Amino acid sequence: MSDPESNAIPISLVAHTVFCARRAWIEAVGERVDSAQIEAGLHAHARVDSAVSTEGVSRSVDISHDGLGLIGKCDVLEADDAGTAIVEYKATPLRRVPEVTDANIVQLALQRICLEAAGTQVDDQRVYFTNHRRSVHVPLSPSDFEDAHAWVARTREIVEAAEAPKPLVDDPRCRFCSHVGVCLPDEHVAQELVRVRRIAVGDPAGDVLHLTTPGSRASIKAGRVVVHKAREESTSVPLERVVGLVVHGNVDISSALIREILWRGYGIVWCSSSGRVVGHARSSKSPNGYPRLMQHVRAYTGDLALARELMATKVSNQATQLRRGTRIDLKADVGRMRTISKQIATASSIPEIFGFEGEAASVYFENFPSMVSDSADRVFLERWKGRSGRGASDPLNVALNYAYGLLVADCIRAICAAGLDPHAGFVHSSSRNKPAFALDLMEQFRPVIADSAVLSAINNGLLTGVDFSEVAGSTRLRVSGRKALTSEFERRIGHEFTHPIFKYKISWRRAIEVQARMVLGILDGTRDEYTGIRTR
């Protein structure tokens, strides 16, 4: 027999529905965000979140209603001879005014319905605004209770629906919403809208921490991530700054650090010393379970339109990278790649797409040496025989492979943040347990992030032949080389640019997650098509 509480709707979720149906859906599928609004709300409830009682005052009181299928909490109940008063604590970090909203009214009405169904006589309800230290009386009419019942029914429809509600279009509520960075309302609206509102899509206040020193160990100490090697501390960063871990090669991390990162909802990716991703971990409280199921269905049945756009964007960006970075006249080759990009956009099958993509890669990597500066260490060109993946024996290919590994790790992290599966892809096969969707998503970012970072490190002299070693005929990056490439990769992926579609400033790292959420929009029914990021 199922647990009735597992199907019960939180009163807070009904209040979110009053504010925005899509916000309620996002909450219901498990999306979580860190924002100033959220922190302000948590701080406002700090005094009332412990279930303690004093004379006439009870805090954090659990309530429910079997008939309506509701559960919830009352922040404070104040009882006297006349009856009981409900006091709801609210913070107003953005609105700045102590104004009772429609959502507040519905929330108080439902709390009163639950209490009176349990035999508690309620004679008053108030909202206490913590910022202003002001209590506002909220009268309730019979129509308010009728509306509250209707909002419960509407909320149940939303959480049981197969598709997400459409985002609001050019609505001022988005300015005050803490979930705007995962909802992405402007990114879902029709492209024919003349004005696209700039929204808060900045990077989270933190960094992805790369652990690259062989034989080191990372652990938690006094709220910091501390890295030791040979019992000596080499690095220490505040835990609050860490929004993800990438572990390179022979590096150990403590179980406490693993647990803390996952508890915070972030991801951990393990790579080999050459940059190849060997595994990843994510929190079990992953959002968007139903869209993730639809992702597997589409991955199995195929999505030709999505595959076309992903690969056509990659070739387009390769052409741009070649045009920008070459030291010779390559107009004909760049033009050929532009043509191939258009051919991919009308391809009739995945094998045909790969055929065109292979042709473009041949042109791109044949001319790749022309983007290496004359002042760079000549070892990169002297040993270059063309593009080579795993098992590469020349420094340039080894550097590219390492940077691609870093990019896969970031794509896995972004995909997991969106609640999707890195392994269910639309272009690459998921055979041999490859992170197929991460490989799909990274294609458009290879030239503009990974290739750009490698070329920058080489051309600026940050990466030279001394950063590589030869072992049994294979070429490997030394620790100094991994650190140089990782540093340049982080600089590049943190660089801000103007999104060519949405016209706001965004970092490349945040752009990866935005693009992952564009795919999520297709899967949850809020978006009709995917558009890649094409550089010019």
C-alpha cells in the first residue's frame, strides 16, 4: 500500500502555483537553487523552524488535510482564550514593501482549513514581515476559501501533467523569481518577439575545483577543502566556493568531502591523468525525473532535428575558429566548412551527419597547425601528423585530448544540474557506457572552449615541450602541463560573451548549462526546437 503522504501536496507548492504555474512545476520536479531570495527566506524562518512551544505559542507546527491531500507547516500559532491566530513569517528581499500577496492569502486559507479540520478554532491570521518587523492582519472571506480549494486542484493538475507549463512571456514576476536561472523564461519564448528581457543568468557564486596533483588527498577541515601531499598542505579553499569537483588521475578524496558535495547537490567527475572521463557521481535527489525518462525514449527512437543542430553548430564554430585563428588565407576551406554545416542541417540520417562531420573535421584539422603561432615551441608542429584521439603520441594531440576531457566533465556537470542523463544521447551511441549526451552537447563547444584554450596556452608560451614526458613510446602531460592547461581552460570557460540568441552577457560555463536546459525544454514540452550557439 502506498504512503498517503508521498502523494500529498505541500501547501507551499500551492502558493507557488498562485505565483506561477511553471514555478510550481519546477519545484515539484525537484529543481533547487541557491539565491539571495532563498537565503533571505531561510533566515526569516530561522526563529520558527524548530518545533518548540512556550506558553501560548507553538512554532513549526505540522498540519495536514486528508480530504484535500495537503501537508504543510504553520510558522507560529498563538493561542489564547478567544482562539488561535496563525502567523506566517515572510521576508521581502526584492519587493521591499510589506505587501500581502495573493499567494500569502491562499497559503493562510489552506492553513486555516487544515487546522479547523483537526479541531483547532482559528480566529485570526497574520503575516509577519521580518525585514520590516511588522505584522499585517489578513482577513479571509468565503470566496478566499473557495479560491484556495480551486488552487489545490490546479496544483494537482500541474504536478500530474506530462508536460511542463509554458513559461511566462515578458512578465514582471520573473524579475522577482529566485528560479529564473533554471526556468529560463526568455530563452523559451518565440524568437519573433522584438524585445528580449535581460534576466539573471549569471554563474553561481563558486568555482569548479580541479584536483590535479598526483598522490595528493582532498578532505574537509573547518569548512574548507584542504589538499595535502606528503602530509603538507598544498591548497585550501572555502567549501562555499566549490560548486563541483573534477578529480584528475591518482588523487584521493575523503568520504566526508564526497558526501558534502553530493549533499549540496553538486557533482563529482573522475578523469584519468590524460583527461579521459572514467566516472561521475550525482545526488540521488536529481530533478526532472519524467523529462529524463523522455530523454531515454528519444535517445532510443532518435531525434534527427536535434542531432542536425548539434553537429551543424559544431562545424560552423570550427569554421569560425579557423577563420579567426589562422595565419594564412583559408577562405576556400572556411567556405567549404560553411557549406558542410548547411548540408548537415538537412541531412536525412545520423550516418549521413557523421559523414559530413568527418569531412569537415578533415578540413579543420588539416589546417589546425596554421593557428599555432610562429613563436610557439616548434615541438607541437614537428610531431603533428594529423588528429589522433586515444593513444596519441604527439604533444598537440595529447593537449587537445586533455582539454576535451575537461570539457566532457563540465558538460556532465551541467547535464546533471538540469536533471538529465549524460549517457542518453541523440547523436553519439551510448554503447560501452560512453556519456553520449555529454559528447553530443560538447560538440558545439569544442572549437570555442577546448581548442581555443589549447591554442592560447601554446601560443602564449604557457605550454611547451618540457611539460610533456615520454614513457614507453607514449607522450604524457607532466603535472606542470596539466596545471597550465587546466588554468587556461578555466580562464576560457569563465570568459563572458554576448549570447548570440538571447543577447545577454553569459560565461561559457553557464552557457553549457543553458544549452542543456534548452534540450530539457524540448523534453518537457516547453520548447519546440533546439538552437545551438554559433560564433561569428
